Amino acid sequence: MRAHDVFVIKDPRLTKLLAFWRPVFEHLDARVSYVIAIRNPVSVAHSLQARDRFPLELSALLWVQHYLSCLSETKPADRAIVDYDSLLGDPSSETQQIAEALELSVDPDALDELQRNFLSNSLNHHAATEADVARVAWCPRLVEDMFGTLREVALRTTADDDVLKRRVSRWTSEFAKMKVAVGLVDRLHRMTLEQQHHVAAADAARHARAAELDAVRGQLDGLEESLAAREQELAEEHARLVEVHRHLAASQGLVEAT
């Protein structure tokens, strides 16, 4: 890392791991800035449902938890809050805004490569609108409030200042009241996944046993065919012996007659 003036760590779990990373950054004497991309919670929930089979309600609560961690663990002077959809739709403008907020310069060639080879609206597989957040029944009011405010900050219609700090404090208090429900939903989800795992393992064992039985049946069919062929050979051999005995008996009769 010391060989580079600027480097980036991209990991959605970073706020959970800052206790590990902060001493590393301090050891490197690195100036640390954060880019927080605000993605629609409905999009996130559908994405997690498709990828990890998470319940929509659990994903909405995880969305709150992760963004509260992001906001609580960073300071306005050290971060840039951007709108995920805007970043995909207009990466040039959004990248410039990030650079200005973090006092960085933009390499035009690198930005061009970023737009051509990486950022694309096709990456947003579960696109949703702000109206969708208010429309779905499984999205708590807290999620709607947070997303609306953070999107305003990302779109620069509301300042990232003490007002947001007070709202983060209020959101954190509201979320703390939901701690029992969050834990319950998480445990139920884990139990469901465990049961699904057991069912899948039982199905796999059943299919394996069925394959073994099919293999045994195939071996038995082969043995039966071999036995039938052997019985046919024995019958033909017996018929030949009977014919030989008949010829011997006839020959013996001729000898006795002479």
C-alpha cells in the first residue's frame, strides 16, 4: 500500500471491520476517506433475496443497520455520500463530485475506462424507485425516512451536517427499539435455512441411495442375462450329449448284429 498515493478498499462489510482497519491505517499514516453509496433498500432486499434467500423484512432491517454503522463510524469531513443509481447513470459527474468532496483529482483516462468497462446500469439488476419504498408493506417507516434523507444528501439537496447528525441519533434510537424484533427475524431466518439445509441433505441422500439401487438393479439384470445365456449353453450341450449317446447306441447295435 505504501507504493501508492491513493488506494481503495471496496467491501460492504467495512464498517463492521473498522476496529481492525483503523490501526492498520494509522500504522500506514494514511489519510482515510469514505465513499458511502446510498442504494434503494427495495433493490437491496430483492438482490439479497435472489442471491441469499433472505426474507425481504430481514434485508430491510439489515439495510438500516449497515447504513447507521456507516454514518456513525464516519465524519462529514471524511466522507462523500453518493446516490447509487446516479453513479451508474452518470458516473462522470458523480465521480467528479466525489473527487471534489474528498479533495482528490480525477484521471480522465481512468474515468473513461471506468465508464466503458465497469460502471453500467445493467449492474442494477433489481432497480426500484423511491416511491417503491413507501409502497411495499414490508419496509418499515424508519427505512423510508432514512432513504429519503440520505438520498437528498447524496443528490446534494440537503447538507451533510449537524442536522443529519441529529437524525442519525434519532434513527439509532428508533432502531435500538427494534433490536428484539431484528434478533427474532434473524433467528427465524437461520432456523429456516437450517431446515432447508437438512431437507436438501436428505433429498441428496435419497437420490444417492436411488442411484445405488439403480446400479444394483443393473448388476442383477446383467447377472440374470448371464445366467440365462449359461442355461442356454447347458441346454445346447445337453442336446449334443443326447445326440452323441444316440449315435453310440446305434453304432453298438450294428456291431452286435455283425
